[in-house]
Amino acid sequence: MNYQGGLVVAVLAAAVGLLVGGLIVLTIDPATADPLTKAAFFGAVFLFLSGLAVPALFVGKVSAGNREVLFAHFPTAVRQGVLVGTLGTVLLLLQSFRALSWWDALLVVVGAGSVELAFRSRS
């Protein structure tokens, strides 16, 4: 699959995540929801955030860097988009457990940054 197909898949994943998350929010009471419903909601949030972050990061990398080799920026944008989606989902999950404070959020962000730096040092 080329990078244009990957961008289309990312946008479709964002649309599916928004649709599923919206349906869950509008139809189910969060206080009485079972764990499977909550897992589906957080999965939808992850899809939505990742699906939005991948095209945004790709466009940002292409406009800030070399415009000759566009497909070289796509794997990095996907990796960072998944990290952004994971970061947002973990922060929302911690908030739903009432366990989120500023230092916990800082630890999660530093952890995501460390994962990104580990990937960069490998290549």
C-alpha cells in the first residue's frame, strides 16, 4: 500500500472512531456501562485520535522537510500518530478512574517521549 492509501485508511479509521464513540456516548449511560462497552469506547477514542494525528503529522512533516520523497515521512507519521492516540487514550482512561493528576499526566507524556526516542535511536 502506498502512502495515499495509508492516509485514506487513517481518515476512515478516524471517521469510524468518531461514529462509534458518538453512538456510545449518545446511547449508553456511562455509570451503568459494562466493561466491554467502556473498552469499545476507549478503542473508538484511540482510533479517532490516531486517525486524526497520522494525516496531520504527515502533512506537517512534508511541509517542514524535504518534499521530494513524500513516502519516506509516512512510517514516522504512523508511529507518532499511534503514540498520540495511545497518549490521549491513556490520559482519558486515567481521568475516568479519577487517578489523573498533573504529575501522572507528565509521567505518561515523558513515557511516550521515551518510546519515540527509543524508536529514533534504533534507526
